Amino acid sequence: MLRITFITANGERIAAEAADGDSLLDVAQIADMPLEGTCEGQMACSTCHVIVGKDWFDKLPPASDDEEDMLDLAAGVTRTSRLACQITLTAALDGLEVRIPGESRNMQRR
Ligand code: FES
């Protein structure tokens, strides 16, 4: 079991649990984070944009060119921004902290 912490736009820390191999987007949605993930991981939207803690960013496999291109279109992008749908969780990422961008709109229908 991996522990993931989401930091909301309001600064609230939400602890979540994940399994090896889970997509960060799925874990975020289960934790009720307002990430739409409209394209369901096809890298055709940027609604799964998250900001990774600096220390963790360096531990992630680098973003592909396609991911970088999508990130260019996301609002509020920072140097440690990633698309949550492209991050597969592994034991090495136990304790990961990611921030939900303030610009992200909550359009969830649930
Ligand atoms: Fe669309 Fe991640 S869900 S790019």
C-alpha cells in the first residue's frame, strides 16, 4: 500500500492510499480531487494537471513530448507540473505529494 498526499487549492492535505501500478489520476478521483480527466488518459486534454512536489518531481520518469505539449495548454502550469493520468504509482513513489492547481475547475458530476 502506498501513501499519497493531495494538497487542495485551499491548502488542505488529503491522505489517500494507492496500490502499486495505480494511475495517479484514478487515485485522485477516488479521493474526490477535482480532476476531470476528460480524455481518460489519452493525453488529449489537460484536465488531470497536477503540481508535483519538487523533491518528488525528480523521482518520476520524465514526461513524454506529447505530455509536455498537453501541459503547455494547461492553466497555471509550473516547472513541476505533470499530467496525473501519465503517472503510474510504484513503491518508489510511496509518500508522494501533489498539489491540485487552483485553476482547476470542479466539473465533477458525481
Ligand atoms: Fe486527459 Fe490526462 S486525462 S490528459
